[in-house]
Amino acid sequence: MTPDDDGKLAASRRLRVVTYNVHACIGSDGEFLPQRICEVLDELHADFIAIQELEDRVFGDEPVSDYLARNLGMHAYRGATLKRQDAHYGNLLLSREAAATTCMHDISVHGREPRGIIEAGYNLSGHRIRVLVTHFGLKGAERRKQVRDLLRVIDGGESDIDVLAGDLNEWRPVSYTFSALKKRFGTVPRRGTWPARRALLALDSICVSPSALCHEVHVVNTAKTRLASDHLPLVSDLHLPAA
């Protein structure tokens, strides 16, 4: 805490960001259990949750995205990349506060699985914050194009703080993906998140600009998270300075 111009103490605000590939809510036991994913997320007390591989089928009497948003008390912004009759599939952003703006960006590569970016803008504590959620492709050539598309999206907007969260599918410490992101976000924290039972590869990432706002990054590795999905949740705590 530091004195402001009026001599009062101005406290920073903590924001918690989670990224989680939920594997269609199918755990390592083969069971489709959205309530298990919900329990994992509820314990994390996040402000923003970036979800990948959400199969938005009906669960009970509502889509899984509505079930998660309702039970977590959050707003849902959907980013389906595969449109299906029974259940759309793709990304989801959950946020504690409502977004001021939202849009979707297509970063698909011809002949490969469709991919996209959810972009949402927020006005929090006097800061313009932009949150981007994505899931890159499996091939290196896909990721090279997709990271360039992502950076064009970022450069095309105005914000004080940018947060990128998602499954970047990049397991190589030295790669075009991370070298390109480093120019915009600084060093990208890497933590093993896959496979959940023995998390060796850092497929999931949370990048923040300015990077100095990132206070801590950790993986949630418990008996429950090792069972709930094939990825472990990644958590980043940010400290917003007083405006």
C-alpha cells in the first residue's frame, strides 16, 4: 500500500485468472461430470476463467456453459469453434463482472480443426483490461500463423492491461510461439499442466502485459484435478495498481 495524492492509502486489487482445458468435462475415469469441473473451479475463487474443449451439451435442463456460469455466479461468453447439432464445442470465458465489450476472432487454418479467440474488454478499478481466450492448433505451422493473428488482434485494440489465457499446445521451451509472445508479454511463465496424472508439458499459459502485474503463477495439482480432466488448471494472480 502506498499513499496517494490525498495522503490516503491506496490498495492494489488482486485479480485471479484461471485457464483450464476441461476435456469436454470427461475425466480420466471416462465419466462426463460437469459438476466435478464446477467443484474444481469453485475452489479457486477466480475473477476470470478461460476454458477450452468445452462441449456445450445439455446437462440436466441447461447447457454446460449455463450450468457453470450459474453455479459459479459468473457471466458466460461463448466462443464455439465447432458448431454441432447436439452440442457446440470450443472456448468459454467466465468472468465475475460483466464485460463492456466482446467479440470473436477466427484464427483457423484451412484443413485443420477450427480455432478462435474470445476477446472481452472490462473496466475495472480504473483500468481498461482486455482478456483473450484461445486454443492453438496441434501443428507448428498452425501455431505460427495463430500467434501472428493473435498479436494483430492485440495490436488492433486499446487497453491498459492485456491478459492472454489458454491452451497454446506448445510444449517446446524454444519455439516461434513463445519468442513471438515474449516480445509483447515478456517471459511467459511455464508450468507443467499435461497430462494431468503426470504433468510434464507446459501446454497451458497465462500471459500478462505489463508482466510486472503478475504476482504468482501455479498449477492446481490435487487428487480431484488429476481425475477431472486430462489437463490441470493453471492459476495466475495479478495485482492491479490503484488507479
